[in-house]
Amino acid sequence: MVTRPEKSYMGMRGNALIMAFTEPLGQGILFLTTPFWSLYALDLGASLTLIGLLSLVQGLVRISLQAPVGYLTDKVGRKRLVVLGGFIASLAPLAYYFATRWEHLLIGVTIEAFTNIALPARQAMFADAIDSEKRATAFASIHTLFSVFSTIMPIASGYLLNKVGFLPGMRTAYLIAFVVMLLTSFARAAFLVEDLDINERAPSRPSLRGTFFEMFDPLFSIKALRVILLSAFLYSMAQGIVRRYSVIYAIDVVGISMTQWGLVSGAMGALGIFTKVPTGWLIDKISRKTCILISYVTRPIFLIGFALSRSFPQLLLVKIVDNTFSFVQQPALEALVIDLTPKKKRGRTYGAMNIIPGIASTISPMIGAFIWEAIGAEWAFYTSALFAATAFVVLSTFLHLPDIQNPKARAHVD
């Protein structure tokens, strides 16, 4: 096993520091295009229902990979899957660049789904290289770097789209994303080091049944993970019902411009730059569960607020306050999962934990499109709020944690 110096920064060392550079750069460049993806699909002839269908295809491919890849992550190591996933991911913007009809987007969403071949491996590799007493701080730090890109990129692309036209601007943005993602993939191949000791890997089981139980062993053996998973499913349903359609609602219903939506997206990133690291530090000092519940209980309020917004200032204010609370959820949840999971099972844990929320993210856009067209645009947001509220009830009622609130107790899983 290759060893690295133990010196760390913001709780990160070795591979985590390398990933703190390559992941925000390689994935963050997509903020040039993702805020406007639904408009791109509409411009190529899709409808709201077809956008939901594209999301369904992407989700089905994505969730089918999570458990097997999580299993392989613990069997064959992290690096080769991280590197392979990065190279595959770089092809998705290229597919979108060449699309001339909405049907062509099927190629892009399928390739983009295959980028998740690396997701459990990336999550496990990063988790393995952070300090047990600073887990939330480490996750918050890398999310802060993502926020730098999510601040700059939407504003830049919003300006570009208004300057050169929507379709030419989107194609230029996709070409830029392809080049950057390809370069960061080469960087991962050159600098990441496999640090999972072969002696730590679980022995192989030849039977299909045995392999299945190995894939989902963390969920079978850790009750708290099952409760977290159920609440994450409900929260992902809430997110997915409106995620693809928020930009359409903002522009077509509220009446803001694409540049203003770019400013909204950029403001969310700017907010994250200044709040995510302090938030991570706070999470490491207090209960993970409390922090997640804060995010879950406030989410319904701001979903309703978004639906009731009728001007750019109102919408911007709602999104700023909403994101201030929602920033707490992700690092707290990621830190809590690591607290509960031994190192040798983290790939399988992330793979299994990505499946059920992935199912929610897959089916929820279709639900959102149906509600929008059958009942009304606002009701998609009201339904989303109901799912978020249910996630809060489930987590607050059924999640009972062991004593993992101090660094010594957290370190036992390493």
C-alpha cells in the first residue's frame, strides 16, 4: 500500500487534496451549461414531458450502475474507476455539442449517466483521505471550491447566451466543458494514488446471492443507514420534482431574463464560498442529525416561496435564504454516512446509498412534468414541499444514532 505524509489542510490529505482541485474543476465547469439545460432541450424540440423522459433514461442507467460499482470499488480499488469515469464523463458535453434534435440528447444523457460509474469510487477515495474529526469541514471545503465555479460559470454563460445567441452560446459552452473535463481526467490519472490495501478487501464470494448480499451489506447491517436512506429518498423526490423546471418557471412564469437566472445561480455559488466552510466547522462541533433536520424542515417553506415569487428580487431573496439552510444538509449527511461505515465498506455503502435516492431522482421529473401540465406549475412546487416535509418527519422520528459525536468515537470506523 502506498503511504502519504499525514499533513492535512482543512481536514484533507493526499488523494483528498488532489481531488479538491480536480473534482471542482472537472465537474464545476458544467455550471456553464446545467442551469440552462432544460431550455436547450426545449430549443431542440423537446416538451416538459420529454424532458422528464430524458431524465428518466439518465436515471435508469445511473442507478443500475451504483451497487455494482460500489462493490467493485471495495474489491479492485478506487483509482481505476475514478479515472475511467472521468474520461467517460468528458464525452457527455461533446455529445450535447453535436445535438441538433431533442432525440440526440438521449446520447448525451446516457453518457452523462455513465459518469456515475466513478461516483462511489470518488466518494470513497475522498472519504478515506480526510481526518475523522474534521469530516464535515473537509466536505464543506470541497463544496466551497465547487461554489467558486457555480458562482462564475452561470453568470459567464448567461452573458454569453445573450451576446451570441442561445444555441451557438450553448454549443460553445459544451465545447469548453469537454476540453476542461478531458484535461482534469489526465490529471487524475497522473496524480491520484490507490491507497486501499489489498489485505483490507473482503474475500470474494462466487455465488450470485453472496455477491448481492455483499453489495448491500452496509444497509443490511446498519439500521441507521436504512432510515437515512428513506429520508434521502423523500428529499430527492422533493428536489427532482422541480429541479429541471425551476429555470422554466423563473423565465416563463416569473418573467426574469436568462441573464438574471444566471445571476441567481451565480449568487448561490457566491453564498457557498463564504458559508460552506463555517457550516462544515459547525457540523463537526454539533449533532449531524440536527444539521440535516434544519435543512429538511426549512426546505418546504422556500419551495412554496419560490412558487409565489413574482419578480427577480423576490426570487433571488428566496433562493439565497433557501440555500443558506440547504448548504447544511450535504456535508452533514456525507459526514454522518462515513461516521457509521468502516473504510473497507465505504464503496459499497456509497453505491447502495446512491441507488434509492437515484430512483427518486429518476421518477420525480416525470411526476413534476405531469403535475405542471395537468394541475398547474405552482402545484409542482407544492408537491415538492410535501415530500420534503415528510423527509423531515421520517428522520426526526426514526433516526437513533450511536455515540459518534466526538472525534474518538468517529475514528473507530477507520
